Amino acid sequence: MKANGKVFKYGDNVDTDVIIPARYLNVPDPSELAKHCMEDIDTEFAGKVKKGDIIVATKNFGCGSSREHAPIAIKACGVSCVIAETFARIFYRNAINIGLPIIECPEAAKSIEAGDEVEIDFDSGMIKNVTKNESYQGQAFPEFMQKIIKAEGLINYINE
């Protein structure tokens, strides 16, 4: 599996309340959630993000409440991957459960800048910053997690 896209960059401690504000938690439709994704930290995100784009952040991405709405909103926006130095554990698990690829890679998270074009090989964990002609070795997914992501989430994987 591979992904490539333009980067939206954020800092430390991006919590689930800014990924998808609590006022939208009663919205069951992922495409509606996508319209409000990141709006409390980046009001232009939902209007600018394109299918395949990538979010890069530094430490503790997805901290805060355990709402599954956060990775659902990110995936519904068309984001192909989130790269961060570290993820909050519950966000990490929720992302895999809904089939949103995420990669921990401190070097990439620090070096990649907003607007850079990035390519990711999920099988190897290799991240290439096309803009800067740099490569970084991220944490590759174990085979079972790759199967869950390819199936678009845990429920689909189990049903297969």
C-alpha cells in the first residue's frame, strides 16, 4: 500500500476536540463530520484538503477524549495518512480500527513542512519528502494491521 499527497502540518497535543469539535458529535454521517474536521485549529482545512493529502504533527496527536469521530472525520476528508512523532494510544487504536493509516516517525514529523509533497510506502514504513528529496524510516505496520487498513477497518476485516 502506498499514499502520496500534500502536507497539512500541526504541532504538539492536537486533541480530539480540535480534530472534531464536541458540538458535532451527534452527527452520524462521516461526510458531514469531514466538513468540520480540524475547524477549531485550522478553519480552512476542510475546504482545502484533497483526497490523498497527509497530516503531519509532532507529539501526542489525538490526545483528549476517546471519540472515534476524530479518525473518522480525518479519513472522511480524504486524508491518506497521519504522520506524527507520537500518537495518543486510544487515537492510534481507533485509527487502525476504522482503517486510517498512521505512522510514527519523529524525524519525518520534525522535518516535513506544510505544503510539502510526501510519498509513503506502508509496507516498508518508508516516507519520502519529494519536495526536499529526503527519506525517513517510519514504523511499518505489522501484517495484521495492514490487513485491517486494506479492508477499510476492523469490522470489514472481521466480516471478510
